[in-house]
Amino acid sequence: MTGRNTLSTSPALTIRGVVYGVLGTAFAQGTLAGIGFWIAGVPGALLLGFATFVFSLIPAGPPMIW
């Protein structure tokens, strides 16, 4: 790779990796929280699992659900 290609593609690859990482982590948190809520017998476990996913996209969001 030349210097020009590296400088033009590196930020795009980094941003894409961060976005995929944040979404993947939020999905894992929402799924595991939903399963945990369901096992514990919490009413509305699916809704709370989805809310955990959404709030996981915000830094320090999941404690707002718990």
C-alpha cells in the first residue's frame, strides 16, 4: 500500500470496526440481559432485553434499565 491509500482507508476501517464492535456488544448485552430477565421470571423480559440493547449504545446506559 502506498501512503495515500493508507491515509484514506485507515479512518474508514477504524470507524467501521468501532461501529461493528459497539453494535455487537450491545446485541450481546441485550440478548443476555433478556435471557436473564426471562429466567428470573421478570414480566416484560423481551421488552427489557430490547431496552438494554438500545441503552447499551449509550455509555453507562444499561444501569438505567437495571
